[in-house]
Amino acid sequence: MGLTSKLDKLKLRSSHDSSGSSVPSSTQEGSKTTPAKPDDASGVNTDDIDEIDNEGQSILSGIIAQLRPGCDLAKITLPTFILEKKSMLERITNFFQIPDVLFQANDTEDELERFLLMVKWYLASWHIAPKAVKKPLNPILGEVFTCYWDDLPDGNEAFYVSEQTSHHPPKSSYFYLVPKRKIRVDGTVIPVSKFLGNSSAAMMQGWGHVTLGEWGNEVYIMNQPNVYCRGILFGKLKYELGDHMIIKCPKTGYEADIEFKTKGFIGGTYDAIDGSVKKSNSSEVLYNITGKWNEVMYSKNLSTGKTETFYDTSKSVRYLPKVRPLEEQFEYESRKLWGPTIKGLSERNHQLATEEKFKVENEQRELAKKRLESGVEFHPRLFRAVDDKDMGNEDLEFMIYKNFDLKEDPEVLTEKVFESVPILPGQSPKGEFNMPAFEKAI
């Protein structure tokens, strides 16, 4: 199919697509099932629509003129019609929207069963994504996103803090805490974008550490599969996860290697996974994990030969994060910073979204220029660079600057979060938060 005919077809579909795949599905918030909220006049969720802007051909032609195989997409101006209505800092919270599996793992005494549940929890989160091919907004340097959950199973609360700690390359650092359960998660997401001809790829560097305080600060180390967008020049737009995801627990010695398979030109299928669980120091495979990461996954115990449903994504119960009102947020908090851009995306007004996005990015270019001229080095507000003293955490690159000892009482841990940054409605920032970004002392 020629490029022009594809654009015409996509324009026609976007102008008439008010049913079928564009109809929002239901999601579950806590124990209540609620429909996904429509955000435009036609009653659809715009994150679920693949579309081309009214000026699609000229925009796409402009992108093509910038592209070279292997080039860094961070330097390419992408059209707003492929953008999700949230920042990458907020997108990371998808990992924490199915906490019941994580809590089940934390309650399990058997080391192997606990490890399998941690693998299940991590795999369970990947199906939480827009139905259309959408890319989250690139956070600007120093951008902050915080949220909380006050309705988790068994009366638990959780808190999430994130900040864009680097711009070139982009690095999104985050911290998650469930005080009563003594669970914390630290990590940095580093997407390295590449153009691969008819596909773009986000090569997902960076690691996450999940620490279970109730089990002697047992740590689970995990990376991410890479993300591919197919059909950006011709063919059908398709989002795929690909390559290997590793999950390992140094304390127990268990390790999982999950391959996210991309569809071949001739055979294969979309969204398949094929993985194994074994002891790190052994070649003996204990379990195989197969299926589709966005449908049903299966586990096979190789010692018994028994195959069971590992996780069925259709039965997920999601707990959506909550944030402070926009009027209480400071200018660099994600939803306030990108509010006008998100409004344009919601209304499918891509001219408005593009203009507002440009305002944010242009201001950042001016600030970067002023820092360079003044010889001022940027330091994150909430996170610090990892150094030689952080034994075992070197691959995180950044950690929240407050010291959280999971042996402390839940009330103490909670208060330390609030000392770092306002999260709940009505909270005021502490003195440290109001100061310009500076190098933190531990």
C-alpha cells in the first residue's frame, strides 16, 4: 500500500471511528467495576484511538525527512496524535495497579512459591496500556509526579514518588512504598529510542529493585522488555514487546528469563512469551512460563509435568492511583505541567496540543541554555545519584535521597515520605522541597 493511500485510509477511519475498537472497555478500581472515562465529545477515550492528524501527510513527511536508520528518536519531533495523555513518570505506575499479587507474594513463606508470585506480579502489569499505539509524554528535566493509594486490600496504603533525573539520556527515577507491608520499590527507566525503518523501538535500559522487608530485605532485581511500534510508514500500526526480561533474587538464588516474542514476517504470533525459572547456579529448569502477556499465561512444573493458568489478565483487579488537586500542585508536577497539552489531546485538537507541548519544551531549552551560560549544574530535587557506598544498588543510578529503613514503624516510614514531598490533598511542601534543586547530602 502506498504512503498516501494509507494516510487517506487512516484519516477516513479516524473521522468515522466512533464504535468498535474505540469504545472504551471497563476497568476496575478497587473492588468496583467502572467504565473507562470518555474524554472527548464523541464519548470515547482518545488513548484508545489510532489516528492521523488532519495534516497527517505533511506531519508524517516531516518526520520521514528527519529519520535515518539507527538514529536517536529523542531528537525527532513526533506528532502529538501518537501521544498518550500522561507522562512517562505516571505511566510507570502501571506496575503498581495490581497489588493483590504483590501482597500475596509478601505473605508466602516458601521461597520458590514467593519467587513465582513475584514473577506473576511483574508480568501481570504489562497488559495495562492504551488500546491504540500511544507513546507517553517525555518528561522534562526536574518534572515530578506523585500519587497515592488509600484503598488497597486489607486497609493498606501506598505512595509513589518519581522525578525526571536526566534529560540526555532521559532517565525517570521512581520510588514506591507500602509502609504496613514493608515493601519498597526503587528504579530508573531509561528508554533509548531508535528508528528501524518501518518500526521505532524503545530499548528499555535501567533496572528496578523490589525489597520485601518482612523477609530480611529480600531484593528482586528486574529489567524490562523492549518496546516496538510497527508500521509507522506503511502497513498496520502495531505495538509489540520484545526481547528478554530478567527477574532474579540474589538471596534465594532463583532467576526467571522471560522472552517476549515478536511476530516474524512469515510465522509466529503476536504477544507471545516463553520463559523459564531456575536456580541461578544450576542449568535445571524448574518451571516453563508460556502464553500471551496480554491474555492468558501458563506455568508448567517440570518435575510433575502439570500445567496451570499462571495469570489471566481478563481477571485483573486494578487499583488506580490518586493525585492531589491540580490547584495544589506546583508547576513542575506532571499533570499540571502538561495540563493544556493533555486537554488538547483529549479534545483531539492536535494543533492546540502541539502548541502547548512546544511551550513546555521551549521553556526547558531556554533554562538549559541559561544553566550552561551560568555554569550551573542541575541536581534532582528528590533523588540523588547512587555512589560507591550504595552496595548492591549501583545499577539503579538514582535513589530517593531520604533514608528509608524498612525495620522502622509504618508511621515513621509514612512520615518520611511526606517530609520529602506533598502527596495527599491539603499537604503543604516542606522547606527542602521549596528550595531549588541541589545536591543532596545523605
